[in-house]
Amino acid sequence: MTMPEGCERVLPEAVGRRDTFDALVIRTDFGDDAAWHAVVGELRRPWGPDGEFPAGALVVDDPAWSEATADEVLAAVEGDDFLSVVFLADRHTMESPVRAALALSTTWEDESHLDPVYYQELLDAPEPREFRAVPGEVHAVHVNVTLGNRGFEEFAAAASREPDQVLRPS
């Protein structure tokens, strides 16, 4: 899809000023407003074992991001040294009964350039770049990865153990 003339995929200035603990969620599918409002409603709910933490999310709801790819989003957030994970509300999110967002690691690196003689172990088991999570898990993933309590790969592994490959509260 080509973007409408005059549209540019630029993140709002608020992204650079967001609280470190606010998850960044970018809407890339604009085909179902009801589904999107359901996702946002879930993102606004307090989270934690007893709902003790306030929800903090910076939501980018701009049609300029329509059908943006994971690579385009990662390129846009590349300069944010304090962002470890970004979430996309894409077509899959809107069509999924659980509204599973796509979690993307901003620290994932393409390892295709590595010399296989010296880096075979890394090449055989690269860190995951993405996984799906229900909106209720977005905050837990973002905060724990940001603080270093758990790695992105741990959440990805937990998602991969689910029958539908979607991370849910444990």
C-alpha cells in the first residue's frame, strides 16, 4: 500500500518524552474501529497480579502508520535508547479473538553477517525478534524487559509454549 499524499510515518513528539514505563503501541490496521477500541480498553486497565499497577501506554493512532511493517516501525524507533520493546496493533490483532498485539524487540540484531566459524552457537539459536501477547500482558512485558527483570526471549519462549503462540497472564 502506498501512503496517501502528504502523510509521513513520523512518531509523535510525545514518544520521545514518554515515561520510561509507558508501553508504546502503534496501530497499523485501520479496518475495524470496534476491535481497536477493545484493544485500547484493555491497555487502559490496571495490571499486575492484583491489578495494583496503573496502565501506562502511549498509543499511536495515526492513519499514516496504516500497514506499516515491523521493519518500518523498528526503523522509526531505532534512536530511542530507552525503548526495548514496541507493540503493533496490526491486522492479526484486530482479527484475533484475543486481540493479540505483536511485540517487537528493538534490540534484535540481524546475525546473517556473522562468521559461522566463530559464531555458530549464535547462528543456531538467535534471539527471537517478535511474539504475540494479549493486551493485558503488554505492560508486564514492557516493564519487565525495560527493567531487565526478564528478557524478551523469556516472554517469547512462554508465548511459544501456548497452543496459539500468544502470551497470556500466567
